[in-house]
Amino acid sequence: MALSVLVVDDSSVMRSIVIRTLRMSGLELNEVLQAGNGKEALEILGKTWVDLVLLDINMPVMNGIEMIESIRKIPELSDLPMIVVSTESSTTRIDTLKQRGIGFVHKPFTAEMLRNSVIQLTGVTVNETTSDGSF
Amino acid sequence: MKRLQTDLFKAGLRVFEDLGFLLPSAEINEEQAQAQTQVAVTVEFSGPVGGMILLTLGGPILPVLTANMLGDELPTTEAQEIDALKEVCNVICGNLLPNLINEDAVFDIHPPQVRSVKNLESFLQMPSIHQAIGLEEGRADIRLFLPEEFLKREA
């Protein structure tokens, strides 16, 4: 299954890194959308279906935690797979996210780390012919 | 002080290697030592202990770092370079914080702020833990500012 993905980070450079890493990971991708904060992301999610959201925590306007809480309140999106890609290092916060069914990838990350997290959360399989396995 | 300096070096090393695809080194050669500071950024954090990280880059390293992060060819735009600089400092901070107290400690990392290179003197006079990292034809200087009593306890 080709994934439609929304990447949410206030850093355009980090969004580019996440998207490039996703493409290198061997995962089959459909549409890849971008947003600079949680509010922009919610606007996109109101108009477009995506299979997976990759989001940062520390963002202006609406941060990642507020965004997750907002998404979970929307019945059609309450099961949407989400992976936090962040510099967050507190095991207390990371465990809280994982208990809520949110994936977590720590910055800096490798293609393998990102791919494993996506596979674990969505159950998709990797197109081995395009996977280089490393970053 | 030695322990946190080592942690600072490891955090910087990891970020410049894994995010910037550079070959950082603890040893600074003559060219790197003489590289003039070009850009500066700070990231403040709060939690069980508050503090700040100041990252400065000397020499022509920021465009290379930015292009590497983007997976693009040079030239890069100034906006991309500032964004890359902020992100690098942010990730260094996030990788360092678990070493300050323990891995359970909850910190808030505040948005990075670009600083004028001309106005760094006040920061440089404050007590800090400093680690220089050699980066190709340039140098990164990472300074960790913590409350004085915390620095004394770590010394």
C-alpha cells in the first residue's frame, strides 16, 4: 500500500530531511504533504485524507501535543497513525506518547529508524527493490 | 565539568555527523582555529535546571552544512541556512539534556534565536562549559550555560 503522508515541522529544512529519508527508506509513498505547525496541519487534514502523520512537538501557533489532542477528538481521524519526530529525550514524555499509541523517532534519525517506526505503526511492507537500508 | 564537556562533545559529534554529514573532530587544526565566527544561535531550556546552549560556527561551513542537510547542491539560500543552524542547535540541545539530570527529567526546549556575532561578548564572559569541534575548513563552538551552583557541583 502506498502511503499518503503529512509531515509537520516548523523547520522547512527538517521537513525536507524527513521527506528525503522517507523516500530513501524503501516505503512506497503516494502524496507527501507539508505543514509548518499544528493549525496548518489540521486545516490540511480537514480537506485531504492521509494515512500517516509525522510531526514535531515544539512548534509555534499549535504544538505537536495540542495537535495530537485535537486530532484524537475528531471521530474520522481518531485512529490516524501518528509518529512524533522530535529532539524530545525525556523517557517520561516519550512513554506517555507511546501509551497513547503514538510512535516516536528521536532526532537525528536514520532511514532505518524511520522505516521501522512506520512499519510498526501502520503495518505496511517495504518495497525491497527501492530500499537501500541505510542513510 | 569534564563529564558534561564530554557529553557536549558527543551530542555535537552525533548531530554534525548524522544530520550534517560532516566529519567532526575534537582536534582543531590551524585553519579551523583561525576561522572567524560567522553565525551564532542560542537555545534556552527550562525544567529541573534551566540554561542555554550557544552554538557559533566559524569559517565557510554553514552553506555546506545546509546543503548536506537538504541533500542539495550549493548554493543554499540565507533562509535555509538560518533554518538549518537553528535546527542543529535545537537537536544538540535535545541530545544533551538527558545527561544533565537523568533520562526521566522533563525539559522544555524553547525556540532557537539567531544572535548577532557582534554582540556575543556578554555571553562569552559568562561561565560555561565549552567544546570546540573541527568541521572541515571551519569550527563549531558549543557553550553550555547553567546556573553557577550547578556548574560548581559538576566541577
